[in-house]
Amino acid sequence: MIVDDDSFLLDMYSLKFSQSGFEVTAELGSEKALLKLEEGYKPDLMLLDVVMPGMNGFELLKKIEDEKLAPNAIKIILSNRGQTNDIEEGKKYGAKGYIVKANSTPAEVIEQVKEYLK
């Protein structure tokens, strides 16, 4: 599951991951992702943006953890925010990894995700 509020990036990452053999569910924004999870969707892995209107990625991650909506999913933050405090906040709410978009090409993001899956 990929969650982002930028439809261009969401489409691009969805395509790239699909081409690499991943089954992708893309959700435009935290609220839609939360609804999908509440309806029973159980992803193996979640890529979450941080900066989104309404509920940001950290708030979504906290809600997912608090409500045990995706207990077995590997959660990875995929954001342009990469300060140490952002990384620590993500880990505090259950993120296994943190990838800074601006520092990685889509192919590199896929490779990093594969490493987290090992």
C-alpha cells in the first residue's frame, strides 16, 4: 500500500512497484488509506508520506498502531522530510524504515524496500 497526497507521485511509484512485481494498492491521502484499513484490507507493506493535508503520515501511523489495523505490515515512511526528529517520530509509531524521496530515485526506493522485506 502506498499512501501519498500527490497523485503524480502516487501514480509513478505505483507503476514502478507494479513493474517490479509488487501488487500495489494506492491511496490518495491518509483518510482514504485509513478507511481502506478499517474495511479490513491487510497490506504486507505500507509506504507512507508524512506531509499530507488533514491527517499527516505520523498521525496515520499512530492511528494504525493504536487500532492495530495492519499489525503484520512493514511500515516505511517515504517523505521529503528527513530530519533526525522526523525519523525518530516515525520509529516511535512503528515505522521500520525511513526513505527520503529527494535522496533516492524510484529504482533506489524499490531496492531499499526489498531490503526491508528480507
